[in-house]
Amino acid sequence: MKYSAFVFLLFIFQNLYSSEISGIAKIIDGDTIKIKNQNIRLIFIDAPELEQYCFNKQQKFYNCGKKSKQYLKRIINKKRVYCSYNIK
């Protein structure tokens, strides 16, 4: 009985501080999406800012921020995305 109560309390506590959201994602930039008017930063992704420029191997200047957004859009394009996050 004590074990059941502990698991139940753990379940309640976890649900108070974690949440989920899902839907068709709009790509904001290379590491941010928007689902249901909520901006979501992707964990462990550090993409260039949207207007950031970089040099490629041939030392040509290009909009790497725009490229990172295009890459994420190609991966997620019109797919349903499920996100789980913790509230701090």
C-alpha cells in the first residue's frame, strides 16, 4: 500500500511540473518552432540567428540563418510534432 501511494504522489508531482503540446509546427528559425501560438526552443540545438551570415568552405559569404531555417523546415514540413517540456 505504501508503494502505491508513493507512485501515485510521484505521478501527480511529475504532472504538475511537466507538460506536452502537439500540433502542426510553424518554423520560426533553425532552433525554434511555434505550435498553437507557443514558441518552443529545441533543446541541444544551437542554430544561427535568422539574419546571421557565415562563410562556407570556399570563403563565400551566405545567410546561414536562413539555411538553418530551411533545413529544419525540410525535416518537419507539415508534420505533426509532439513536444514534452518541464516548467521551471
